Amino acid sequence: MPFFGPISRKELIYYFKKRGFDGPFPGSKHQFMTKGDISLPIPNPHQGDIGKELLTRILRQARIRKDEWENL
């Protein structure tokens, strides 16, 4: 179960795949993952982890609640 906090891009992709998302696919500025009608931009690789604020925004776009995220 992922902890709701800073997470690496690699782990983020891993957990989204566990939730049924496909990808990442190349995009114009960012890669993205899809699931049904959801198209979710994935942050570009950079040094450091993805912070809680950005993770919150990503989960909102993915229609995943915090408690669902922590109970994967």
C-alpha cells in the first residue's frame, strides 16, 4: 500500500498500472496514462520525488480518493 506522501515517478506509474491504467504513452509536453475516459498526464522525470500537493492534484484528475490510494 502506498503511503500518501512524496513518491517517485517510477512508483507512481507502478501504482497507476495496478489501478488499471495503461501507458505511459508519449504526449506533446508530458507522457500520459489512460483508463476508460480518463487521460492522466504524468510528470516528466526530474530529480526528487513528486510532492504531496502534486500527488493530490494527480489523484483528483484520476478520480482516486486518498483512502483508495492508501488501500491499493
